[in-house]
Amino acid sequence: MALFEVAGGVHPKDHKELSAYRAILGVPLPAELCLPMHQHIGMAAKPLVQVGDLVSKGQLIGLCAKGCLEGGGSNTAITAPVHASTSGRITGIEMQRAPHPSGLSEIMVMLEPDGADVWGELPAPLDPKTSSFAELVARIQQSGIVGLGGAMFPTAAKLETRTRYDLHSLIINGAECEPYLTNDDRLMREQAPKIVDGISILQHILNVPEVIIAIEDRREQAAEAMRAAIGLREGMKVVLVPTRYPMGSEKHLIKALTGQEVPAGSLPSALGMIVNNVGTAHAIHKAVRYGQPLVSRIVTVSGGAINNPGNFEVLLGTKIGHLVELCGGFSQTPEQMLIGGPMMGVPFSDLEVPVTKGTTGILALTKTEVKPGIHRPCIRCGACIPACPCGLQPQDLFVLVSNEKIEPALEAGLADCILCGACAYVCPSHIPLVQFYHYGKGQALLMRQEVARAKRLKRLADERLLRAEEKARQKKAKQEARKQAIAARKKAQEAQEAQEGEGKA
Ligand code: SF4
Ligand code: SF4
């Protein structure tokens, strides 16, 4: 299949050799699991359990009240339930620091494993061929499945776009373009038949004739395993895409495979396509075929400061420190630790934060692997311009945002920036450009919220004014009616008195 030209991108050293040859290992049960109620895009779940409760593995422990658990349909909310990752006892429900950039605290349910690690009662397996669209989407929603490539968007809500758009293609993202990360690569090499089964279920749900599984051209073993698993299935094929960052971004994958561009603020479904990650397809296989909710994910632990890098199937809620210990600890004090890859990952320092549905990797990097923390002024060299895969002028965006000119930055395309970090990677002044864009986008969001708030207040004031005017009108009408009634009564009384006077005469 011929590919289309994609502008921009960079070729960072991928460091995948550190963990790519390590098969996925299980992780011994930790002493405690820490399950955030917000591991997805959208509304947070609320705990359904109390301290002291005994729970079984896979038991529902968190749900957003607005989440739809009854058959999918157009009212499926943007949220995802949370399940107990193992059997045990709830020991706490508390606010703790969450593994995201804000560093803010959120509600976590603490679970002490009982060691049995047995599944509780699970929903019956579904046969995708005889199950309805609504049943399958509901199962995926009830299983708490979200985009496991790191996006964490609830999968059921994505699949429901079938009801609004005319879809023709499903793209499976196996182009794991972030350096160091090999979790998708290993999953494809080790679990290809299960992933392909999940992809077939997705294809059936979406009712699309074409499935493209995109894999980086350096991941031959993964591509071979997936081709073998596809066998003679119709309409499904593996396509190798160039190893170039950020090829794994949804928009750039679509551009490379189809030549089409997803307009800013639009969804791939508007072009008739849906993109899902290989890990998500694997989770769908388990949910539909065995009724198992999402309680674990594959995580790469890597970086020069890790003694024994590797890939692990990790129970959600496992603390990062437990994984670091399993890898033999640190070989030296890390210069930087990241959740995710080095291009888009989130820095962290607290080993007590847990693995969540969005944790693709944990990196502990040495000084030589990290860019210097001190940056110099922009020298207008222009190196960032050809690196940008979105055709933006990163240095202009930087100047505008750093001068708090958010509106002009939006006009210059800040909203189109996918925060991929390709510009920062090539910047000789080591300017942390992405941090500025994050800030700019945050400010833009605040501005939008402020505008929305002002509009809401104006609407409320207008409504209050209208109500007051209506009340005054009604009052006046009543007074008028009363006056007329008095006048009519008076007239009638005078007429009666006149009649009586005539009678007497
Ligand atoms: S972070 Fe934004 S501006 Fe920089 S290269 Fe990526 S898309 Fe372009
Ligand atoms: S690469 Fe860095 S120094 Fe060069 S123009 Fe872009 S922001 Fe400025």
C-alpha cells in the first residue's frame, strides 16, 4: 500500500533496545493498590465501596452517576468505571497525589490484596456475531476500557460515533513512536491472536469493510506476528509506516495512510475513520470473550538509570516504586523520571504514585539522556519549523505565549499543536517549548471558560430582566382590569340607582 507524505517529524534515538527483547512478565502482588477514580478523559467515577469492604477481583468499585451501564446507546457518558484490580479489603478512601501534570490530589481507593487474586462473578461471555451493537458497546463501557495508547478516551464513547457518522475504516495504531516504549511491540509479538480477535470485534461493532494495522517499519517481528494472526481474514492488513516521531499520533497516522487531514477541532470519524490502539483491542478481546473488565495493562519500565529494564503486565493501582524494585532498583540517581515517553511524558518524583490506565511507560533517565534544564534565548535559527508535523511556526508560538498573547497565539495555530515535542527536541537553545504550549492552551481554556461564564451570567441577567418586565406587565394588566371592574361596577350601580329613581317617580 502506497503511503502519503507527512510533513515534519524528527528521528530521536529510540533506546528501544533497552527493553524490546524483554518478554512481558507478571508482577507479584504489591502490599497495597491505590486506585484513582479518575483514570480517563471525562467525568471522574465516585467510590461505590466503603472502608472495610471485602471486594473480589473485577468488582465494580467506582462509577460516575451519569455513566450509562444499561445497553450503550447515544446517552453513553464520557466516563469510565473503575474495578478492583485484585481481591482484598478496602483500607482507605482518600485524596492523594495523582500521576498527572497538575500534581493535584484526587480520590483514590486503597486496596489491601488478600493474596488469592481470584476473579469474582463476571458477566457472561458475548458472541460478537449474535450480540447487538448496543450490547457490545455496553460491555466495553461496563468494562472500563479506555484508549490504552495513553489518550485514555473512553472507548465506548468513541465507538458510538458509528451512530452519527458513515464509517468505512478502522485504523489500529501499533506505531509506538515514543522512544524507549516497547509495550505495544511486545504485546503484538506475544499476544497477536488475541489482539486480532479484539480487532475483529471492533470491525464487527463498527461495521467497516477495511482495517489497517499500522506498525513502524523497524518492528518486523511484531508485524510478522500480526500478519500470521490475521491469516485469511478479509479486509484486514498490516501496513508498515516510517519510523519517525510523531508517526503514532492519530492525525499523522491518518495522513500517512490515507492522505487525508483531520480538520482542527474535528474527529477522524468525520472522515469515516476510527483509530484504536493495539492494547485497547486486546482489552476488548478480554471483556467480550471472558467478561473481564480492565484491571491491568502492559507497562515498559526503562531508562539508563534502571538496573533491569523490562515490560510488565501490571495491575492498575500498583505503585511505581514497586515496579522500580522489581527492576532491581536504580543503577544511579535518576536525573529525571517520567510517566510515558521522553517526548510527551509527564515528569514525576514520587514513587508512591500508581500505574493507571494511561501509563504506557515509566522512565528513569540519566543526566546524559536528559536535555540540560537551563535553556538559552531563542536565536531564531528556525530549526523547529521543519520539525513541526502540524506545519506551525513553533518559535512564533513561543514568543506569543511567553508574552501572554494568547489570542494571537490561537490565531497562529496554538489549538492545532498536538504537544508532540518535536520542536523542543531539535531546539539548540533547549527551550522547553511544550511547557509554554501547555501553559498557553491552559490559558486559552480559562479564557473560553471565562467567556462562557460571562455569557451565562448575561443570559441569566437577560432572563431576570425579562421576568421582571413580564411581572410588571402582568401587575399593570391586573391593575387595569381591577380599575375597569370598579368602573363597570360603579356604572352598573349608577344605572341601577337611576332605574330605581325612575320607578319611585
Ligand atoms: S509541540 Fe506543537 S509546535 Fe512543537 S512540533 Fe509538536 S505540534 Fe509543532
Ligand atoms: S529551534 Fe529554538 S532557538 Fe531555533 S527558532 Fe526554534 S525556538 Fe528559536
